[in-house]
Amino acid sequence: QMTLSHLRLKHPLFSKLTMLGFKFIMDNCLLYKLKPGQYIYRENLPVGPNIYFIMYGQLICHSVDGGYFGSIMCVGHTLGEEVLLGPAGSNRSESV
């Protein structure tokens, strides 16, 4: 069983934070444990206010027709960062 402290040290972004900084993020976030086949979000839906950090495991991006959209996403990848970069009201470009 991995602890959050162990996951922090293995994560490329969070390993650069102090334990206090990491604890602040963990205290102010929601943690999701996905089941195989479960989606985080779907293509063509409005971009929400969330950014997702993959702490362990892997995810696959899909397009509307069910084809692969991109590479497998694993520890260190982020999802949903378009909320910071894209225009307000834009839609998701993939299903993950």
C-alpha cells in the first residue's frame, strides 16, 4: 500500500514541493481512484474548473469515435490544464 508521502516522492512535480506545500494541496483537493473503463471527463463537454494530476497508474485518451487520441498518460502527466490556457467556454478535445 502506497502512502501519499511515497506517491509525492515518485511524482515529478510534487517531489519538488516541500511536504508542507504538498500537504496544503492534498488538504484542498479531491482524490479520485478510478476503476478500469471509468472516465474523468468526456470529449465535447465544457471545460470544467479542475486540473487532474496522475499520481499512479495510467490513462488512455480517446476520441468521439472510440479511437485512440494520444499516448498513454501516466505518473507525472496532468489533465485539464486547458482551464488555465484555453478561452472561457471552450470544450474538451478528448475523453479520458
